[in-house]
Amino acid sequence: MIKVLVVDDSSFFRRRITEFLSSDDRIEVIGQAVDGMDAIEKTKELNPDVITMDIEMPKLDGISAVKKIRETKRTPILMFSSLTHEGAKATFEALDAGASDFLPKRFQDIASEQKDAIKKLCDCICSLARNGSVRTDVAKIKIPTALRSSTAASSKGYQLAVIGASTGGPVAIEKVLKQLPENYPLPILLIQHMPASFTGAFSERLDKLCAISVKEAADGDQLKPGTAYIAPGGRQMRLKQNGRSNIISIEDEPVATTYKPSVDITFNSIAEAYRGRVLAIVLTGMGSDGCNGAKMLREKGATVWAQDEASCVVYGMPLAVVKQNLADKVMSVDEIGISLARH
């Protein structure tokens, strides 16, 4: 059983989350905390496997509580956030402080059906909790020493870099992009699983922190060196040919796609346009989005890097790429940033 501590100053929300989590046979709610100070004490006392945390609370807010817990514990922390611009900025601060992932506090923003929202919540809790034990399972996968090298993106003549991520991605992407100089020669496409109201705030944050330019991608954008384009949440980002150049296309289709934005959809659209002149990077994340796209890119001669297990929040998406023998290099997130900057 996965032991969970629920932290929120609203008794209604604590009961609601407890009820939802307790409906899953894999999960046991072992305690509740009413504010950040209470959360710190209950974490010491109960030693939960996962903590759910509100951001705005009396006595001590969620961000400060995460920082304090991180001084002594590595317990995965799932933040509940409002889907507003200010809520997005606070969530990114919480992730910087050491939180593992976030979900919208309004469950109708997670999924249209409550049962689907509850399943997504429970699956997220289980994935965060399992990440420590996954190390034993994947230890049998032998990664050749050559794949662990942090050599630079040397002589391939790349014309584009593209990065896909999910759980743990915002912090990982920030680490990678902050390594790049202002005159970085390639355009970069970023696909991060994220709500529509968050990608604008995420791009603004990165643009302030990084030497390169970062913007939320818009339909018709022409790719410029030293600029990173973040796929808008809730939509799909593709590359399309426009005469002799390639432009970004932002679309609502296909409606039934699980991930919006989807790493696979963007990777697939790039495969034909650039063929072997692409460096694709798969960072931390739950599931396997990006694996099929990485396969298509590799078939066209592209290079694929995967983040290593030790530096991932959830070793899902990179693991899928490694299992399919699609990774040319397997590196820590810090090594990826350094190697990308050496191009």
C-alpha cells in the first residue's frame, strides 16, 4: 500500500481527496495536515510515501513547507494548483523548491468525467511513489558505456533541437536551457505536458531566466536560432513546410489524443521536414509519449538523447526510448544541458 499524507487548510478538500484516494486499492491515506507547519510535523511522524500539498495555507504556505521538508526528506510531493497565471507562477516556485509534480485543484480541469480525474490522480500518486522502487526493476537493462558518455552534439550538422518532457519536466527543461548561450545556433522546440493556462507563464519564466529567447509557440512562427518555442497547452504543435522554410503550426486536432501537447505528434511532424538533421531529447516523464516519434526520427537519421534514471522524477518516457534501443546517448539532465551547449 502507498501511504499518503494529505495537506490542505480546507477540511472539505481534505475529505474529498482522502475519499478519492481511498477508492484505489493501492493507496492508503495515513494522515491529514491543516497547514504547512502541521505538514512538516506529520511528515516526520508518519513518514508517508507521497504528500499532496496545497499552495496557499495559513501559518506556513505550501512552497515554504516543501522547502522545509526537502531539508531532510526526499518524499515525492504533488502540488494542487489553481489554473490561473498567478497559480502557474506559484506552482513553478513550488517545483523549484523540490515538489515533484502538480495537478489542477479543480477536478473538472483534470478530466471531463470525475472517474477519469480520480484515476489520473491515483495513477500519478502511484507513479511518484514507485519511482524509487523502479530502480530495481530497470537495473536489468544494460546501458552500454558508450551511451553514458556526455560528449557534445559535435559534427552532425543539426538544424533543430527538440525536447519532450512530462512529470518533472519544468525543472529539467529549465536546467537544460539555462546552460545555453545567447548566441546558441539552433532553434529549439519544447513539448511539455502542461495545462493551457500554464504554458504562457512557463515561457515567460524561462525567458527571464535563460540567455536564449523563450516564447509560447504561435501558429505561423518561423524558426529562429537561439529561440525556444513551447507548445501551447491543450493543443498540438507541428512543423509544416512553407516554401523553402518550415513554420510552426498550432492545431486542435486530433481531438482524441491523450496528450495535448503530444511529444509523438511533434516528433513525427519533424521527421519528414528535417530528416537526419535533428537532435531529439526525451526528458523525465510518466508514460511513453515520445517513443514512437523517436523511432520515426531515428529511421530518418536523427540523433536521440535520453535522460538517465538517477536524475529523473519519473523514469517513464526516457525508459521507453532506452528499452526500444532508440537512445544514442543516456545522460543526466546536467550533462544534457552541458552537451547541448557545446554544439
